[in-house]
Amino acid sequence: MGRVQTQFSVLIAVLMLTGLSGCISDEMISGGGEKRGIPGGLALACLDSSKYTEIVIEVDYEEGYQPKSSSTDLLKQRLEQVCDKPDGVTITFTETVFGNQGSWTSDDVRYHAWENKENQPQTSSTLHWQVLFPSGTYSDDSVLGVAVDASTVAIFGDSVEEAKGPFFGRPSAEEVENSVLVHEVGHLLGLVNIVYQSLVEHEDPDHPNHSDNDESVMYWAIDSTSIGNIISGDLPNEFDQDDLKDLTDMKNGNVEVYDQLWTP
């Protein structure tokens, strides 16, 4: 844990909204006549290619909040490493006016996401996931991103900007955005222990569904505005070996994977 700076106090929000724990919704959401699932609910659909041979990440952003190309390029690379998609990983971009007034709740994210989805998550042989980059902050403004159902996450750029380190050697806003985007989509993959139970102990007992390894992008501090005070140097933006083993075990059937909207 060499990156952890013990002289700084750590504030990680525990969201007390219905169906939310940390940055992850744990409620099976239904809408429009179909289940929208929980984060991780389409993990097998991504890891397996027998039904879905392509994944499209739809990025909807408000004016002035388009993500950095380094963030989306990195996300594409990370998904290509772990998801079995012979027809590839594609990222599309749409400038969007969400019209949300004030801060965002998990229900706000779901509502505006589904109002603006170009395709249903499970469409023919293509899996569609969606990332919102809205103006404003989450209802708990210490939170940088949230995963709200099986196909949807949101990244709050105003909070990301505030999370950059205030001192020399601390991460930039772009570096924070890089890590937070991969982190939140990691929750869509089911990490850590959202829809399975790992065969290795790497979940932080004090921060459920997050890694205890500060070299993993799933480290518990990644989605907090305190990150710039906690981690110096390069932020982790890769899945560590335990994360990768979990994904392999899920794909190969070595662990039970539950709450899935699709199974092979």
C-alpha cells in the first residue's frame, strides 16, 4: 500500500439512498417492460461471445463535458483485454442536453440514461453499454461516478476536476477521469464480488465491492474526491491479477455468477 498517505484523512461516502451502496446500485431495476438489472448483470454477456459478438459503449455528454480521448481509448483497451468480442469494441459519442436541475441521484441517472439510449442493451448480437458525462455533481458530491444498473454508469466531471491533487506530483483531472471511467465500467463487469464470490480474498472489508489493493483500478479510493490526497504518482488504471482471475473464473464457470440478464 505504498501509495496510501496516512497523514491525510479519508472520506469515502456511503450512499444511503434506496438501492445504493457506495457507488453501486444493488437493486434489480425494471422499466419499460424489461429488467434493467444490477451492475454486473450483463457481465457474462460481455465475457462470452456465443450470443453477443460486439460491444458498443454509448457516451452521452453535455456540452463542455466530453471525456478526454485518453479516457475512452483506455476504456476500449481494457474491455478488449477482458471481453470476448470478435466483432470488436466501439465507442460512440453524442452531445446531449439532459435538462437535470441541481444534483443527480441514482434515479436521475437511470431516468436520463434510458430517455437517451440509442439502443436497448441487448440488441441482436450487440451488447450496448452507456456512460453519461453530465454537468453538475452527484447528490453526495464526494462521489466521482456511479454504476446504476446492468448497462449504465455516470461520471461527474465537475467532481473529477475537484479531485485532482492540489500539490506537485498529485494526479491531474485527466488522470483521475481515466481511472474513474475504467473503475465504474469495472463494476458493470461485476467487480468486485457484486454478482459472484471470488476464490481469492481481495475485497476490502470496509468498502464492499472494491479491491483492497492500491495497484488495482478497482481500489476503493478511486471513486472518491479524496483520491488526489490519498494517492500520489500514477493512479492505477488497470485490473490487477486478482480482478483478471475473477473475470476468467466467471467466464469459465469456476464461480457461480448470479443476477444475470443473460447466460450462455
